[in-house]
Amino acid sequence: MMKINKYIKIILFSLVTLFYGCQEDEYSFGEVIAPSNIQITKEIVGADADNPNGDGSGVVNFLVSADNAVSYKFSYDGTEILALSGKASISFSNLGLNTYTVTVVATGTGGVATSKSIDVEVLSTYSPPQELITKLFGFDPANPDAVTSRTWKVHDTKNKHFGLGPVAGTTVAEWYGAGPGEKVGVGMYDDRFTFSSDGTFSHVTNGTIFGRDPYIVNDLGPNISGVPNGADIENYAFADYQETYTLTAPGGIERISLSGTAFIGYYTGGDHSYEIYDRGTPNELVLRTTDENAEFDWWFVITLE
């Protein structure tokens, strides 16, 4: 009997210890504080005394800060843009002078959020040239209202189809360029990117993508089954998705701007805007984008499927 009582005491002691251990774990996450003091600044590209609503590109650069915030999200007209750093470049493509309400959601620890809105009046006069839209999504001037689309992929058989170089450099993949087939099996070459005339962008991932750590994890979620390789994550699990895109030309430089966390080829974070560096080769586009920390320009050569 004494032996049984002894075992009962041991069990009760273990349960009490486990209970208090769990109690301690529950309070280890720190204080949950809602973000406050949201500050939003805007820069309308090309705005001056004579052109207060911009140069007609429709591009506005935003910078937001808040106390106790860990991430930010911009939303307008049903479009959302994740911006961990609080910086976002938004392309407003509705032609003419239009006023948009942009809402910033600042998120703190534990997911608690605070929001603030700002109105921006911006002019958009840019109409993409026919040769660009014919190439990108198959625009037919004989039937201009038809919904058309074209599907692209990374040009894996071409030298320097993927690479990096200095920000604002003038040489394609100056510091590194992948050789033909060099990135096979990492989740890049089987991706397909479809641009449609109605402004939709569809990305078929075939289940996995390729991206840079920490941007891919910060923006898209924890790495579950991908393979870390230096600063890369290969075959990061990610489903097909659909977003939107706009064509702009701030400062006369043609760009494809993707909504949300959409991307082409390799996830780099940043503003999800791709300069069309060269479109002179048939069935091919040379693109570049700057990553989240403005550390590198990343280069891509895509070709029609």
C-alpha cells in the first residue's frame, strides 16, 4: 500500500510540474502591442510645380512607418501589396487623372493590426506601344477588344538566362549568369507565366518555386520542404496563383509591375516590378528587378513557350 501511495505521489508531482511548465510556456511570447503612429509619405513620380500629378506614368512611391509594427500591407481597388520594409511602388494604370484611396495595414506581434488611409491624385497617360502588347499577350489590332494571352518561361537553354549584378548596372548578369540548364531541378524551369490582355497574370508553379532567403520566407511563409542552398531555397512548396499586372514607363523606361507577391523566375521580394531591359529579340524578353534590400539587380531572360 505504501508503495502504491508513493507511485501516486510521483505521478501527481509530475502532473503539477508539467502543468506549471505549460503555464510558463504560455507566457513566453511577450506582450502583444497594436501598431500606432502610422506615418505615410508619397512621391508621385515626375511631379513638379508644373505637373503636380506626375509625369503621366501613374507611378507613386510610398513609404510608411509605425511604432511596434513588424510588417505592412498596401491595398487599393481590390489589390494588395505586401511590403515588410514599408516601401512600395504602385502603378496606377487607369487613364486620365484619378483619385485613389490607398489603405496601409500595419501588423504587430501576434497578428494585431492597425490601419490608415491616404488619398492620392495621379495622372496616367501611358498607353503601351502596339509592338509590346502584341509580343507580351498577343494583342490583335484587327480585334482590339478580344481577350488574348501568351505564356512565357525562363529561357533555360540560353546563357545568362538568370543572374545578378549591381543595382542600375548596364551589363546583363554582370556578376553572375547561369549557364544553359544550370538551374535544373530547383523549381524554376517548369514555371509558366501567362500575361492576358485583361490584366491578369497567372503563374503555374507545378508545386515548387525558387527564391532567395529571407525574402521568400518573410513574404510567403516558413519553408516546409524546400532545400536551403546558401542564400537560396530550392523547390520551396508553393501553389499556382493568379494576380494582376500593369505596364508603365516611368522616365521612359518600360516596366511590368505585378500585384501582391507575384514574381517571375526567382523570388527576390522588392517592389515586384520588372524593367523590360530588351525586347528586340523575337519571342524573348530580357527583364531585371531590384531585390528587397536593394542589394542586387536580378536578371531574367524569358521566352514564349
